[in-house]
Amino acid sequence: MTAETVPFIEGRGPYWPDACAASGPDCPAPSSGEDLVRMQRRWAETPVVCRCHPHPARVGAVLRDPDTYLATECDRRLADELARIAPRSRQALDDSDTFTTRVIRHALADGITQFLDLGSGHIATSAAHAAVVEHPEATIVHVDHDPHVDSHNLCDLTDDPVLMTRPRTLIHANAFAIGPMLTSLHRSGALDRSRRLCVLLVDLLYYLDPANDPRSVIRRLVKRLPPGSWVAVNHLTNQAPSTLDNPSARAAFRRDTDRWCRAMTRCVPPHPHASRRNEFARRIADLDLLTPGITTTGCWPATDTTRLPQAPYTLAAVGCVPDRSEREPRVTTGHRS
């Protein structure tokens, strides 16, 4: 954090939807819950994001690299606040990147060469982008609703002549509108829905507004993807693992998670929502989970061994799209890698 940056004071504004400096028609970011729910349901509905409030993608860029050129002063202030509330915030991003990289490697070993990265963020810091670019036979489509992220990504691709020769696609649109998105990508040739693909829902599903059923996102993917396709998903949780049997430690974990979520409401919508393990299980129930089933972002493909969890702490799982011609769900006993 630079010397000129004034820290936020926890418990005091500016929290969304406080009025920003560019009020009125100059700031058409979603200002109400109804607006946000509607936008998350429509493929073409992509709000112009307010630059007077932090944005999760830019805050993440600061946590990864304090000297990044991608962030504004308010993004840096929030990154500093998150680091105070939850010193593990940077490590949580590293865990997500490791999870993404491992999933891609396992999927490639299983013969999948198409990847769809939803809520991709900046490709300059994208683990998915870095993992796929190493494999000439693989393609990836990045989808993000933020116009500033989209413009930075276009510049990064244009400035790299090697990347410009590779088949990768940047889409500026709503990642939660699954049906229209897959139809559009198939018609444009960006994805071949006759072949298996791997969908990355990393650090995204817990930004879906609760008024939109989170299970519906996975269910719509399952209905539209070829059998055997993979879906990788994680979700923020405020429920400590069963290995933590100290009541005061469990209460502290929940409190820190709630404080982290509260701090993130300084950002433009959507805002993160934590869930319990059984809620996460319900949201991914339409998938045939690969071993070890539900674990954590930092441990996949191994079982979770965390004994002293710290916020932000995310559950994770990877599942296959079942064969809809089968009457009974398949039981997947392990990785096919």
C-alpha cells in the first residue's frame, strides 16, 4: 500500500450502495438487488462497472501483486483491509490458482482439450490461461462481465504476438446465463458441444445472488454439456471442518469469514455469500463427483486435512456430467487421468 493511500475503517463506509462520486447516469452500475438478479439471468446484460468502488478482480490483482497496474486506489485500500481481517487472503488466491491448474492437467490427461473459464478475470494473472497456453492442442474461452477486465485482456493479447496466433476467445458477457452463453459459443465455433469440455467455475458461484438458485447454474450446465464433460467448482464456506473441535476456534473462524464478506460489500455487486457444506453439496448434486468428492480448493485432488482453517476458506469439487440416457446415476470411483 502506498503512503498516500488512506486505509478503510472497518464498520464504516463506503459500502455499496453508497452514492459514488459519479452519481446519476454517469454511473450505471447496478444499484438495487432487483437490477442485479435480472442482470445475472441475461446473457447480454453486462453493466458498466462503477470505478469509484473496488472491484473483486482488481482487488485480487493487488493481493497477487501490490505493484499491479490494473488497480485503482480504492482497490488497494480494500486489499489492505482484507489482508488485515484475513491474513490468508493472498494464500486463498494461490490455492484457487493451484486448484485450477491441477484440474486442467487432470482434464487434459483425460483427453479433454476444450476449456470454458467463467468469471475469468484478468488473463495476465489467470492460472487457467497460463495452464492452457502450455498445450498447443488445447483451447480456452474466457468469459467475464467487467468491461475494464475485457479491455485489459484485449490489450494483453494484442501485445503478445505468440498468444495472438493461438485459438483463444475473450467474451464480455454474463457468465451466469448458461443457456444463451453455450448456444452463442457453439454457433460462433468457439466451443464444439459435440465434444467434451471442462468448465471452470472457480471463485464465481458464491457471487451468484441468493435470489437466483445456485443449483440451477450446475443443472443448466448438466443439461447442455456432452456426457463426460467436467465441471470444477468451489464455494466460500463459513463452516469449519469437523477436524476443528474447539468451540472458540470455530466461532472465530465464522466471525472472520463474516467480516471478510462484509468487507467485500465495499465492492460493486455482486457480493460473496458463504455457505455450509451441505448447501454446497446440494448445489452440485447433479454432477457425478470425482474422488475425493467434496474437499477444499487447496487440497484437491486429495481429501481436506486442514485442522486450523482461516478465512477465506473454500470447499471444492470436480464432477462429470452424467450420461442422461442412463436411468441411474453413474458412480465415479476415481480420477481418469
